[in-house]
Amino acid sequence: MELWYALVDLLPFEWAEPGRMLFMKNALLAVLVITPLFGLLSTMVVQSRMSFFSDALGHSAFTGIAIGSLCGLAAPMGSAVIFALCFSLLFTWVRHKTSLASDTVIGVFSSTAVALGIFAATLGGGSFTKFNALLIGDILSVEPGMIALLLGILALILLLWVCCYNNLLLSALHPALADSRGVQVFWQEAVLNAAIAVVVTLSMTWVGLLVINSLLVLPGAAARNLARNSRQYHLFSVLGAVVCGIGGLMCSYYWGASAGAAVTLILALYFFLSLLSAPKKR
């Protein structure tokens, strides 16, 4: 972290002065780690037409935190990750066992997770207000240890993309063809959904449950309007997420607004601007 602080000290901002506002410097590093993760995963979420899956995962993570708090755990984030992983695997299994559309299955799981989370949070007359912070998030509260954990997850996601991207894409676009070619479609989807579950759960307390879904939809949606091939698709998604993430953090600092909401609004602007370059329908 000392090397990072030394690099940030060179920036021409008052918060970047040596020894000042370390929380802001930590937040900037967190943005540089989180946004590439969301940018990469967004490409597959958009391709798979699972835009609301991350929203359902956020609800499941909230339920995991509520259950962990109910059990008296000092750090319920671990229970949230475990619950979200179980949720994603169960969702993948049900999706393959039923003929229902993905959005229907997502709706069933999302509503169930929300109800279970509220039930656990209010059981025995408990107050829901202690979980209000999860709705908005606070990236300024990020700690160096969690940034290091997300950096390790980013490395794993990059490895997954290098080794399995073709199979992941084929499984998303044409499961029957992928299965005929010997691709284990269920496990491909299970691994991808598990990766999304971990990233969403760990990022929820900083980004906010209300807007976290946008980070997994808007970068890929905007990149799809701009890209002419797969490489451009990933490039525009990741770069767009990083630039909008940094811009959102700066706006939230100088205007005193929520960082998650600011990032979402800039990503939305990026999407609408990308529509100007999208090919017209005939």
C-alpha cells in the first residue's frame, strides 16, 4: 500500500497530498480493482441475457448477512458469500431442470431471497434499519485487506477468461450445440455464476444493493453498441467501467453524493452516448 500511496501523492488533488485522506486513496484503488471485474463479467451477463441475475444475487447476499447477524457472527460477510454461492449453484441446477425461462427462474429466486432476508432481519422483533447502509453502500469504508482479496479474484477471473471463454460463450449462446461438442454446459454456467456471486457479495457493501445490478449490465450493454468484434466488446466494457468508475468516485467526492449512484449515472450516460454509434435497425 505504501507504493500505491506514493503514486497517488503525485496526483494534482488536495486529497492526494501526502499523509492525507487515506480512505480516498483506498477507494480509488478499490475502484481500479472492482470495475475491471464488473466490466469483464458484464460482457457475459449481457450475452447470456441474465441482466437481473446479479440483482437476485445481491438479495441473496443480503439474506446471508441477515442470517449471519441472526446467528451472532461478528463478521457476517463470510455467511453472505457462502449463501450467495449456494444460491447461484441452486439457481443453475433449477435452470437446467426446468423449461421455464431464465427471467422467470430469476424472479422466483430473487423474491424468495428478499422475503427470507427480511424475515431473518426482523425475526424476534429485530430492526431492519441496521441494514440500510447495504442499500446505498460506502466505498470510502473499504479496507486494504479486502482490496487485496478482490485483486486475487480479478486474477482468477482473468485466468478463467483465458482458459474457458470460448466454452463460456458457446454455452451462453447455444447450449445444445455446446453440449453436442462435449462442453459441460452446467458446470460452465455454475462456475460463471459462482464468480458473479462472489464479486457481487464482496462489492455490495461498497457499491450498494440498489445499484449494483447496473455495474453488471451497463458496461456490457454500452460496449455491445460500440464493438464490432469480441476483442472490442471486452475492451470497451472494461475501459468504460474503469473510466466511469473513476469519474463517479470523483463526482461523489466533490459533490458529496453516493459513489455507487454517481458511477451508475455516468455508466448510464456512457450507454446512451453509445447508442449514437449503434447500427440502425432496418
